[in-house]
Amino acid sequence: MRITTLLTLVCALAVSLAFTSQALAADRSFMPDEDGQIVFVTPSRNIGCTYIPKGGSTMYTPDDGGPELGCDRIEPKHVRLILSAAGKAFIFEMEGDSGCCSDVNVLNYGERWHTGPFNCQSEERGLTCRRKDGHGFFASRKTYTVD
């Protein structure tokens, strides 16, 4: 009977930790550049993201005026995942071996970044980014999805 109780306790603890991992994630912030853009990468350097503030930057203004979050997944196939101020996220399949993003700002595994309506969670399994209304995307070396 004691083994059953111990196993039940261990299982309950594991489930509890799984559901609270997002809540326990450390918040991370990065300083915007002079245009208000924020660039960060995952520890693998395979995914890099650029946040464009509302109103855009001197180099780029989103069609809807922003804000916008775009993340490039480089390997095995380069795709760009875009999350605008409204609507579902969308995918651009990229041709060529384009590089991505500076690696000055690293969103380490277990860290969470949020600015404006967007938040991203970096985990060993991949990067999840969402807007406050729930729309977003997931990217990893193995797969990517948008909703």
C-alpha cells in the first residue's frame, strides 16, 4: 500500500510540474534598438525573432501598421512565421540559405519574453509565441505550426 501511495504522489507531482512549467518560466527582457525593434534567438541559434513596434521602423513598416513578430526557423528548411497585430499567424517558406538574426540576445530554455501583445516561451522542444488572444505559432527543428 505504501508503494501505491508513493507512486500516486510522484505522478501527481509530475503532472503538477508539467502544468506549472509555463508559470515558473523566468521572464526575460531585451533592450530595443533605436528604431524600437527587438531581436532575439533561441540557444540553438536555429530560430531567431524580430519584434517590430507599432508604427514600424525606418527599415520596415508592417502592412497593418504593427506591431509584428516574425521568427525565422533556419534548419532543416528556412521558414518565416509571422504574427501580426490581429488574425492568425502565417508562414512564408523561404528559398536559399538566408542567415538570421544577431545572437546578442539569447532567450534561453525555460525563459519567457513578452512585449506588447506578444509572448514567447523558449523550451528545448522549440519556441512557442502567442498573442494575448491566443493566436500564434510553434517552431522547432522538427516541425512548425500556426493558429
